[in-house]
Amino acid sequence: MKYNAGKFDVAVIGAGHAGIEAALASARLGCQTVVFTINMDAVGNCPCNPSIGGTAKGHLVREIDALGGEMGKTADECFLQSRMLNRGKGPAVHSLRAQIDRRKYSDVMKHKLELQENLQLHQAEITDIEKTDDGYILTTRMLAQYEVKAVVIATGTYLGGRIFVGEVSYESGPDGIFAASFLGESLKKLGIGLRRFKTGTPARVLRSSIDFTELEEQLGDEPPIPFSYDTVNLGENKVKCHISWTNEKTKEIILENIHRSPLYGGKIEGIGPRYCPSLEDKIVRFSDKKRHQLFIEPCGLNTEEMYLQGMSSSLPEEVQLKFYHTIKGLENAVIMRPAYAIEYDCIDPTQMNAALEFKDFEGLYGAGQFNGSSGYEEAAAQGFVAGVNAALKIKGKEPLILERSSSYIGTLIDDLVTKGANEPYRMMTSRSEYRLILRQDNADVRLTPIGRKIGLISDERWERFNKKQELKQNELKRISKVVIPPGERINEILVSRETSPLSTGAKLIDLLRRPQISYKDLEPIDETRPELDANIFEQVEIEVKYAGYIEKQLKQVEQMEKLEKKKLPESFDYTEIKGLRLEAQEKLNKIKPISIGQASRISGVSPADINVLLIWLSQR
């Protein structure tokens, strides 16, 4: 017998990385929020790698934090080791990655949800969504019904989840938690199209069964760098990671058993991530490579489980054991959790607009792997935006739309809703045409004012932010005025860095413009240097060294913004415009772009079609 369990402003289905950010954002904006999870112990679970961040993903975490989200703070609270990736390259691609204690991360996030005002956390499986005049009615498997004004769907890989290990296949979500088996049919009845994607995860092995003696150590950075702008000091790195390699014997065992892989046996229908393939997929696709790298990473301080990064597989368990035993250090490895592939239901994200709201269902939002993306950080970023917009919708305010030129989050969402995702979408620095101005070091400069406007940045944090900007401007002024005279000490530094010595005085800013010279190099002769946060020095140095490139990119942004400001009607039949090619008409009617800028990024809409649209707009 169904019964009324209560009324809420916003309901969030799923309490993974997307659901957490959505629920916290909604509740913090004053909306009565309920978040549902199939299993309370799976809140904030990290079913794959025990880490947060990575190339481009670190940018997303910093941006979430700058806007007022939670992922960066919790990652800092649970960090085990921190490393800045791509230091050998330019600052645009520097990305922070932290090993975390995965169980602690889950516990901390769950507790934050429990303590949050305006928020209720319920263990329940949502089986049905019904549209009403005022919003939606959600029904649980226990027949409880909730009346809500807006819904954020963040089901991760649980929706129609199915596990594959060799010839074995069964319904399940990750980590042995049962799947969401009924909601998919309800969504189809509602009129939302679903499709199948797949992902996978490596085995976890017993620490004491690994021989570390001949493995390369991978140490963290000292001092470790935090994700959150609120974190003052992380302390010391707590763990070491290690590196090993596959070999010809590994390859031989996998190829001998490739017919037993459900991926190659035709059992898996879902499309997998191109940029995070299984080991058997790497062996087949890159057949000329003699070896593949793997990273051995601890899952936490209070567990003996070790994660084998880069060794995802869906081969039978006994085959996994055989090929793991061919790898240096893993000759006697004991598998605690076998690797597996998981197939799940998700949507074509072009069904949504840039607010992550379904075009045909007002007040219904999607986030995370449900939207066809891959990764904790991509999920959290979308969850934050969906939760904010659900709350803003209820408050009668304009939605939060992040432009491509403002953030990686804006790029991620624009790619999803404009281009769609033919495979699990992963964020990469190469996806952003504005990556020099969208660096991780300046995420606060770009986005904290937006977070403040929304209402998620406290007075105290806003004051600290403004003080930091003031100190940065003062430092830029200082180095523009301070002149360093020629002398033995400065010339010794310059020559040692293979740049020409001084014969006349030079301003600090001019010395810093030299590619070979860093802020740290000039410290011995910079007698008036103030004590500032390392992030301030970093931002000043980057802005000085790359001033010309940054100015050029800002002009590109300005040009694109002109196209973004040319708005297109929300509801229009593009077959009525003469001169548009049939493919363009079809794509424009499907995506319903909000501007000429967005229309120009739709696959199948040519520059000639854009010219036709511009002429049509001017005539209107």
C-alpha cells in the first residue's frame, strides 16, 4: 500500500559524487532537500581508484571548491599523498592529484550530509517518477511516495547495472551493492531515452602479498598542495605509491584467453571509455607495445587493500590471477577483490540544456554518469550545477550557466549538451580552447565571485578572497617598481640559469619575464619581498611570463562572446529557414541551441550554416 512520506523542494536520486554536491548545494541555498541512496554505506563511495583529481580533473575539483562545493575540502581531509602532475609542461596543464583514504572519504561525506541543515538522507531505492502539475511524485521500493518540486537524477553506474567477470554476469551495482533495476523503465515511460555504457575497475590485492623491494617508488610533493582554497596546511604525505610494468608473458596469457573476455565475446553491449581502456583492450589495440605501466596505490590507512591503477579487466578471475603473477612485485599477489566490468543505463545528454535541465521536463535535472560522463570529478561538477539550478528554479531565479570561457565545468557541460557523448566523456585539458586562462591556480579568481553571487561563499571566505586579490595586485605593482642593480650575486644567478648577466639595472618584473628565471631564483636578491601565500606568487609569475599569450586568448574569448550574445529562440522549427542544409536543420532542432555560439559547436552545423543563421537573425 503506497503512503505519503512527505513533501520537499528538491529530491536527489543517488548519493555518489554528483548526488552529494547536488544535495549540499540545494540545501545550502535554503531548499528543503531529500537525497536517496540504495545503501547508506555507499554514500560518497569511490568504487574505482582511491584518488581525487588528475589531468584536467584537478581543475574541476578546484573550480567546484571556488564556487562553494565540497569535494576539494573533503579530499584534503582524507588525503594520503598529493602530487602536481605535468610540472614539466606549461602552467595551463598543471593538475593536482591526491591519493585519498576511500573509506574515510565516504564516512566524512556521509556525515556532512547528515549534519547539513535543510537536508534529509534516506536509504531507499526510487522505482518510479511521475510528472505532476506542481512537480514530481517519487515512489520507493517500499511504496513510500514523496512530492517534490524538482528532481536531480544522479544514479551513477547503478541504473540497470550489470557486472561482467569472464563468463559470469549478474545484476549489480559497484562493490556488490544491488542495482537500481526499476527506475529505468519509469524513465522510458516518462519519455526519456536511455542507452548502455560500460566501465571497469582493476583488482584489489593484499599488501603483504606484494614484493616492493624492486619496485620504483612514487613519492608525493613536499610540501603537499591542497585542493581547497580554505585548507591552510595539509601536513605531510602519509604513503608511498609504486610503479611496475606488464611484460610479454602478461600479454601472452591475455591473448590466449581473449575469447573469454565478455568485451570480445560479444556479451557486453555498452560502449566503454576510450581513454581508460581495460588491460585486454590495451593489449589488443596497442599490439606493438611490449609493456604497459601500472601504479600500485594504497586504498587507505586502515586497510591492506592495494589498488592496481591501469589494470582494469573483465577476464575470468583465474585468468586475472595468472597474468597478475607475471608482473614484477605481484608474483605472489593475493586478489582480495577481482577486477570487473560494469554495464549501466545512461542518457544522451543532448536531451538537456546548459542548466542540466531536461528540455521536455521542467524541474528534472541529470548529473554525473547518468549524463554519459566518466569520473568522480566530472560527476561532482555536474552535480553542483544541477543542484544549484534546481534550487534557483524553485526560488524563481535565473539559472547558473557557466560559459566555456569561464571554466572547465562550463566546457564539460557545453560539450555534453551540445555535442553529446558517444562514449563515457572524460575531461581533458585539450578539450578547452581557453586552457591558458582556465588554469587551476586561478580558479578562485574566475569563479569565487560567481559562488558569492549564488550565495554559497561565506562572508569570511569572501573577505579572505578579496584580501588575497589585493595582495596580488600590490605584488604586481612592487615588482614593476623594484630595480635590481648589476652585481656579482644577481649575475651569478642569471648565468647559472643560462641567461645573460646585467650590465645596467633591471626591474624585477623584467627579470621574471625571462623564461629561465623563476620567483624562487630571485629570492636571494629580492630584499623587499613580502611573505605571501605560495599561490599568490604562482599567479603573479604566470601572469607576468605569459602576459602576451593571455592577452591573445582574452581577445579570442571576446570574439566568441559576441556570438554567445546573439541569442536564438528557445522554441523554433529550423526547417523554416531557407538556405540551411538538411543535416543542420535536423541537428539544430534536436539541440535547440540558445545562441549562435552554441550552434557553431554542434557537429554537423557548418560555417556556411552559421552565416545563414546570422543573416536570418539580422532580418528578424
